[in-house]
Amino acid sequence: MVELYEVESRKDLKKFITFPFKLYKGSPYWVPPIYLDEYNTLSKSKNPSYEHCEARFWLAVEKGETLGRIAAIRNDKSIEKWGQPFLRFGWFDTVDRLDVTEKLLGAVEGWAREQNLTAVHGPLGFTDLDPEGLLIEGFDERGTLPMIYNHPYYPVLLEKLGYEKDVDWLQFEIPVPDSIGEKFTRMREIVLSRNHLKLIEFKNRKDVLNYGQGVFDALNSAYDSLYGVVELNQKQVNTYIKQYLGFVNPDFIKFMENEKGEIVAFAIAMPRLTDALQKTGGRLFPFGFVTILKALKHPRELVFYLIGVRPNYQNRGIDSVLLSELYKTCIEYGVHTVQSCGELENNSNIITLMKNFETRVNKKRRCYIKHLK
């Protein structure tokens, strides 16, 4: 008989975080998350999102064996902004059993009803920068941190329990060209001159950190209308600056500023750490960080983590300039392939941009929703 246990202790949280390591053991496609990042995201004492979020976590257990896990997140800022009294679910993993899935989602749905919320949707996280979207296509493609990978039976189980599509994200694979043609060079100069912008070049990581606040101000503006996005508060911004910007290779960061010194557009890429994370099992210590550092210094594949343009500067060719600048850096480093993170299917600006390059949609992820009766 399957029983649910709510995560209450640090020991329970460790079981919650490590369950997928057992579920996907031996999979050539799944990429282990960095354990420390997972702990910091889920821990109430570490994640500033808890200032406006409440979360509960459950494990499904049978005869002492963990069979599944799920998180439920009430994001009050999201409910207020979008006018949708919905409860989020995330960190969802299960064996291929409908009864286990029903138990897990039943706990989420039950909590939603207790709070008079009208629907459950996900997978979603505390913020738009957390993993989101259930993989529905591309199961035989290697995973990419921080995107979700799951077994093919996941969407089948959800749909049997009444969950339906709400929106999809597309992930693109982009081969790096041998060179950047004169067309992009001319376009770069025209776009920068016409919009009175300049590209910022960095000498070291400290220089990047000095622009951290401006980048997240631009991110809040650029992403404001996207599905489920809620503006990051100052504590969240500070956390992300410390957690990510200090470790990114400055060569793979492209910022644009206007005459007032405001960041109006950004593109941040990082080496794809799939091989390194699979080797280290997502552990930085005692020696995992050495493997990851090597992968950071000698990349052959990149991931476009973030790209955005403030709304009043969109549709001016700025995003194409950012990508072409990143391409130039990729060529210098010998990078042969770039993976995008999830791009919303209804984000016309990004979808149009991708049509300017040779791309392949190699994965598709879905946010499911179930309206409660």
C-alpha cells in the first residue's frame, strides 16, 4: 500500500532531493542537478521566495521504498498578478504507476481545495528561473541543466488523471557557423548606431557583478508578460547575482546599455555541463568541482540561459545582434553547438529570432493544468 509522508526534516529533504538519482540511475539522458543548488532552492531558510510563497513536499513510500515525490507551491504574488487562484506543482518524479501518481497529485489537489484554489498547474517552480515544464518530446536527447528531463510515461500518467495542456516550451539546438558573415557585421553597426546603444565588454567576473542589478532590472521588464512570471524581489535578485553571475565566464555574457547607462538587453550563456554533472553525480565535493571547472574552461557546447530585451527596445534587431556576438565568441572557443533553454511557444519575438538561424527543435515541454471541481 502506497503511503504519503510530508517532508519535515533535513533528512527527509535529502531523500526528496536524491530520489531522482535512484530513479534515473544509468540513464544516458538524465542530468543530475547540483545538489547544493537544489537544497538552497527548496530550503525555507535559504530561498527568499518564501517571503511570498508557501510550499509543501511529499514522498510516496511503499514497504520502505520511495516511489515518488512532489512539491506544491502557493505563490501569492503570482495569484495576485495574474488573477488566477492556482496552486503550482513541481519537483515531480515517480515510478511508472498510476496509483503512486494519483497519491502524489491528490495531495497537491487536496491542499489546493483547502485553500479554495481553483486549479493545479505545473511543473513550475518558485520563480521562472526554476526548472519548469514536463518533457513531452525529445526523450532520446541528452538533458540540459537546468531543464527538466523525465521518462516518457510521465505525460501519460498525468493525462489519465485529467491534466491537460496549458502551454508549451520549445528547446532549440543551434549549430555554430564557421564564421559570422558581413551581413551580421553591418547589421550590428546599424542597430547600435540607430538605437544609441553600446555593447559592454568585461575583463573579469568582478566587472560582471557590477552590472548585476541592472541586468535583473532589465530581466524583470523583459519577462514581465511571459507565462507565470512574477517580478523578482530584491532579495531574490541578490541571491541570483551571487549564485550565478559570479561563476559565469565573462566572454559568454553580452550586455547592451543606452546613453543613460541602463541595461536594455542581455544574453547570458554557460557551458553545457551535461557530461561533467553525469560524471560527478551533481556533487561538488570532494572532487566534483574540479571536473566542473574543467568543463567550464574548455566548453564544446553552450546553453543560452537567459536572453531578453526591454519591451521599449524590442523588434529593433537587438536580439539578433546579441546572438551573433555570442556566435563570434563560440567560434573563438571552438564551441560547435548551442542549446537554448525553454522558449514559450507563444513568445513571438524569440520564435521569430530563431528563424534567422539554422535551428532544430529537439525538445518540447508542457505545463499541464487541472481545474478542480
